[in-house]
Amino acid sequence: MNQLSWFDLFRKEQEITTILAQKQITKAIATVTELKNIMVAFSEGKSSEAEEHIEKLFENEVEIDEIRRTILHELTRQKLPSKYRQNVIHIIKCLDVLADHVKDSARNIKILLGAKIPKEILDVNVRITEALVQAAVFLSTAIEMIGVNPPQSLEFSKKVDAQEHIVDEEYLKVKALFLKYSDEIDMATLLVLKDLLECLEKIADTCADTADYIRVLRMT
């Protein structure tokens, strides 16, 4: 059997688990999109709208946890080759870590609602979340293409890296803005903003790490 077709095998022979895996991918992307919506509402001073999106994100996170547990249970019941099973588990866990970082970001924003934050900082954070959405979408496509069109999977994994680079550049801009506005932001707010920024960077890093793993799969 073609070494690159593990996801294809997973799809054809294990339909129930595949549906669950696709659902987790969809939910993981939804949490990143929801985070962007939260950040946009937050930057526009729409606290109530931001809170609504935060609650929706938390609901998605609970569903992701439930789907992950179900998938892992299904994998123990099915007769997949150990290598394929390990690959599936690795990617599923990466998506779970991604969702955790998104949730932590949302928690930080919830704490910051109502705080006085320079618009310039908020605007850069919005751009970061926009890049994160793109990275998550590209990652989702790369995963889905592993067993269908390996070259396309590779191309989309590279697009994830490009978005991570954008996030890295914006990350440095926010760091510089912390210094620029240090006299206008109280220390407690600055600490939460810093933690938020680190969480956003971890989302990008997790997307990139998962994309790296996809490229490794093509060589095994």
C-alpha cells in the first residue's frame, strides 16, 4: 500500500472515525475564526458581542474535547496498522493543543474587556488573528489532502509557514508597541496583553509544527 495514503485508508475503511476526524478539524478551524471575531469586537469596543463569541468558542472547545476522546476510543477498537494509527493520533492531538491555545487567548481577552488599550495595539492583534485564520484553513486543507493529493498537501503546508511568518512579524510590532505605550498602560493590563500575545504566537507555532509533521509523512 502506498505509504502516503494513510489518511485515504482511514477514510475508506473507517468511515465513522473519519467523519469524527473531519468534524474535529472543522471545529478547530471554527475556534480560530471565533477568536478573530472576538478580537475584532474587542478592538471596536463591543464588549457584549465579544462575550457572545467567547461563550461560543468555549462551547466549541468542549465539543472538540469530546470528539477527540471518541476518536481515540474508536482507534483502539479498529485494526489499523500501528503507523497509521500513530499518525492520526499525532495530528488529532495537535489540533487539540491548537484549540487549547485559542481558548487561553479568549480567556485573556475576556479579562481585558473594558481595559484601556491603545488602538494601534488592538489593530495589530486583529491582523494577527486574521493570519491565524488563514493558517488554520491552509492546515485543514493540507491534512485533508494527505491521502488524496500529496503534492497539494505539501503546497498548503508551505502556505501555513507563510502565515506563521506574518504572525512573527506582527508579534515583534506588538512588542515594540508595548514599549511605545508603556506610560499609558498599567502593569496589570500589560501583563495580560503580553500573555495574550504569547498565546497567539503559540497558535501559529502549533499550526506550523503540524504542517512540518505533514511534510514528514510525505517522506515516510
